[in-house]
Amino acid sequence: MNEHMMKRAAGAPRGLLRFLVLKMLTEKPMSGAKIVECIEKETRGRWKPGPGSIYPLLAWLRKKGYTRELPREETGVKNYVLTEKGKDFFKEQVKFGQSFLKKLEYLAPMLIGVSQLCPNHEKLRQIREPTKRFVMALLDLRTVERDRLTQQNVTEITKILKDGSEKLEKIIQKTKEKK
């Protein structure tokens, strides 16, 4: 594989940044710097899009009529907001994304097996099956009709996810402290 392809493969999937920017702008007007900050925060610092990615994308969105600039604030910062055309474009992107994910759902269990690539994969082998079941349960959750999912269900799911995440994070932190 040549160097260009390796860099491309190592980055975010094509179109993901555009999707995230559109999603963020559906929530509130934002500047390029604020968008980068939010992505970095959401990924816990694992991904911070560079100016060479974010600003050309914002210019493209504006040129296509999907966004417009708000009058500059006192600080001189450009904030962008979605236009009606941009909101419609985002809805199309959501439909495309849902269709794409549905086509790839069957790969989720196989991808969980990637834990074999970890140096301590023998120990992680034990968690492969429960992890697959967990991922499949999350995928199945998306298929539950909205009106059948009660607030109590959502509260219970939220508690399970929070508790499980906190416990895993503590275990990971303890193992890092041992080094």
C-alpha cells in the first residue's frame, strides 16, 4: 500500500467530517474553531480535524448554499448556520448514513474480533463473545419503534451504560497505574 493510501486509511471515513459539521450546525451556529474543539472533546482528544480540513469544508458548504455566515461577532469570529437547503441536505445525509450502516451491520460481530490484533489478545479473547452480544444489542436497539420505547426503558439503558462505562474506565485506569 502506498503512503497516500495508508494516510487515507488511517484518517476518518470519507464524508464523516461533513456529516459531523452539518449535525453540529443543526444544533446551533458555530465557528470552525468551535467545531474542531467539539469534535476533539467528543473523541476525547483522539481526533482533532486540522484547519486544512475544516475551513475548506466550511467554504464548500457555503458555496453550495448549505450554510451562511452570520454577522461577525465583536471578536471577529465567523459563525456558520445551516440554511433551509442545508437542513434538507443534512436530512439526506442522515438517510444515506442509516442505509450505509444497515448494509454494514452484519460486519459488526466480525470487527469485534479485531481484539486479536492486540498484544495481549489471549486475555481479551474471553471478552470477544460478550462484546459481540453487546454491540448487537445496541444495533437491535436502533430497530425498536420510537413509540414502544418508554422513558423508563431509556432511563434503565442509560444507567446500565453509565455504570458499565465507569467500571471499565476504573479497570483501565488501574492497569495504566500499574505500569
